[in-house]
Amino acid sequence: MPLTFLVPGAPTATVTATIGGEIDLATVPELRGHVDEVLAETAVTGIVLDLSEVTFLDSTGIGALINCRSRAHQAGKTLRVANPRGLVREVLTLTNVLPMLTTEA
């Protein structure tokens, strides 16, 4: 399933991007590219990745989310995830990554 990345409207201080589909080895480069585009916007100080439409997340996807958070932090911005559901929430919880990705740092 292809990845969708929707950012409604013009970038503001905190951008909420709704992601849909699967975050896995095939879609991680696309996710990173979208996040990098948003981080490059000078008006943006933070990103919230709404995972409510994500149906699958593998270890590559977990690594990509952590990496995106790290790159945001290096750019002086924040990145956190919101609304993980079902299998995605379970995977993030079992790997003990959910608390790190749901708080701003």
C-alpha cells in the first residue's frame, strides 16, 4: 500500500501531517523526504505526524520515525507522533518507543 502524507494548508509554526498506508522498507525514503520538506520551511517550528491512518509499521519504519525526530531536533524543531492505532500502537508500545515519540523534545 502506498504511503500518503497530507499537510493541509500553508506551513505554520506546528504542522500536522496525516500519514496513511504502510511505513516500511518500501515507503521509508518517501516519508523521510516529506518530513525533510516540512523541516526546511522556515515558518515551521514543529511537526506532528498523525498516524491514525497508518495500517502497518515495521522495524524500518520505527527507525525512520526515530531518525526523523532526531533530524528535527538537530534543526532546532520538534517532531512527535499522534494517534497511533491498532497494530501500529501495539508495535510502538511493545518496542517501548511510543513514550519517546509522543512527547516533544
